[in-house]
Amino acid sequence: MDKKLKTALALSAFVAVATPTFAQEDYLVGLIAGTTGAYGAVGIAVVNGAQMAVDEINAAGGVNGHKLVLDANNDDASATLSGQHYARLLSDGAIVIAGSPDTGPTTAQLAERYQFPTIGVVDDGGLTIYTEGPDGPPNEWAWSFGLNTFAWGEKIGEHALSHCPDGQLAVLHDPSTYGQGGLYGIQIAYNKAGKEVAMDHTITENWSTGATAGLMPEVEAIKAAGLKCVVVWLTPQDQAAFAQDLQTVGYDVIMYGNDVTNADDTFSSLAGELGDGLITAALTTELFPNERLQAWRDEYRTRFGLEPSPFAAGSYDSMMMLKQVLEDVGSTDPEALKNGFNSVQNFDGLTGTLGFSEQDHLTINAEQITLVEYDAASDSWVELKD
């Protein structure tokens, strides 16, 4: 187990932090997300999406006669801080905890330890929920509304197999379940084709500050190996730095990103024209939004002055599904909520038609996403036709 995660679990016995005031009859909903650091934009989107849902639910009268109170906490990409927040929320009487997109492995393990429902953007699913891979058992107490690293990786792997010389592919990824989950998805596609990834390098990043890693040695290694395709499963800041390093050495590759690359404008604003042609995937519902999603996006822009992201939509969906589950089971008992989430089918979410079961604890699969590429001229992500 990661040393930081051990510390977080050890410290999760108690912590005293100020919390919003709520009446005894209210339902406290905890949320943990990194709203600062490398993935700060993701955390902000998660908080905003959840708050929109909670406000909508309360405006309509609440749930079973109870109002929801959202207690959102910044974990600053720290497993220790995440564990402290989780323990305090339990102590304060939260009925569920949502998150974290940054410290999902921590919240997921604490969910199992305390047998407590943990929902929302729990990392991006993948190995955080399925530690033995997608065919193994899921975390019994965590349901992820994130974008699913298995699905993104598999989709990218399929494209690389058919568009890279002899399928030769380099993969640069962080060592967490996020990066390893993306690699796992790529390997699903490659294993089906009877091939192996040509280069697999782990890159240690600083998520709490967003400072870029030194990637020139990786560029030189890829160039020396003659590889023409590379997945940069890193922060948007490091993806942009990698594109700049490629230009410095004058080496052209097909570059792939991850599910955060196109979630906001961090990568595109840093990379500019150097990001032209980068390939990743997007939720098909985000690429071709219906009227409901369009209206929700407009409301989000008006309220927060920011562009909405799929992480905001997924977080919104998690709160709205929580409302349905509370109404279905008529209880806040953890076991009842677990059974309730496992029984949800055909939920009409912003991110698609969603559902769970005892085996399925992810909302998104490969069939729900579409490959896209960055078009620098229009500063937009467009469907990849080839």
C-alpha cells in the first residue's frame, strides 16, 4: 500500500474541521475533491456540478421531506488530507460521501473500511474501483460517475493498433490507479490483438502544485527507439510540455491524451498550435448534446462563469441518482443505500443512460465515447473521422 495512503487511513480516526451549519432534519452529503493543483479545474467542476444538483433538489422540496446540505472539501491532491476529511464527514453524520477525483484510491479504501456509500467522481473508476481489473469484483461500497480509464485506454489502444506503424506505441503515465488504469485499458486492446506496448514508462508528477515534470529524456528515448505514436497519460500541463519538447527536438508523432486533456482548456491554452491533432476521446453525449444538456450547460456558464465539463455533469448525475435512491429505499442506512444503488437501471443522466449492479460500479463504458482530435485553428475538439 502507498505510504501516503497508509498515513491517511491511520489518521482517519478523528479530525475537527469547521463544517456548514445544518438542521437535524437535513441530510448531510459530504464531498471531497482537489480544487487546487494540477487537476484543480476537475475538482472545481465536481463541486459545481454537485451544488447545482443539490440546489435543484432542495428547490423542489428536498428528498422525503429532508433538505440536502453539501459539505465540499479540498483535498489538495493529498491522501492524508483526504482521509481526514472523510473521517470528519463520517463523524458529522454524512449519509454518503462523494469523490475524490484526485484521491479516489483513499476514499475508495475508506469506503470499504467503514462500509459506507461513496459515490460521484471516485478518481476515474478503473483500477480504483476494480483493483483486479474490469473482470474482477468491484469495490463493494464505491460507485464511480467518473469517465472510466479502462474505456478511454481501450478506445485509444484500438486506434493506435490500426494507425501506428506495426501498432508500435509508447505509453507515459503516472504511477497511480489513474495512470495505471489508462495503461490497463490500452493493454486490453493490445492483448486482444496479440500485441504488446513497445514502451511503458512511469512518470512521477506533482499533482498538488501542477509543476511540470522533466520529459525531455522521454522524448529522446522515444525518438531513439523510432516510435511514432505515444500516449501521454499525464496532467494537461505535462502533456503541453511534452508537445513543446517534441518541437524542440524536431520529432513528429501521433500523440494521444487522456480523459482530462479535453475536459477544459488547460491543455489547449498551454499547447496552442503544438497541440493540433492530439487524439483522445469524449463522451458521445458531450460531443452531440441534446437540448437538456445544452440548457444545463447554459445554466452552468451563467452561474459560474466557466465552461462546463463532463466531470461537472457526472457529479450532477451522482447527486440526482442519490435523490432517486433515497426515495426508492426510504432510508439512509448504508446497507439500504448500497442495495439501492446496485438496483438502479436506465437512469436518465446528463452523461447518458446510467445504471449499476452488484458487479457494475462504473457509469461509463467504451460504447459511450467517441474519438476526438484537437483542431488548433478553431480551438475546438472535433470528431475523429479516421
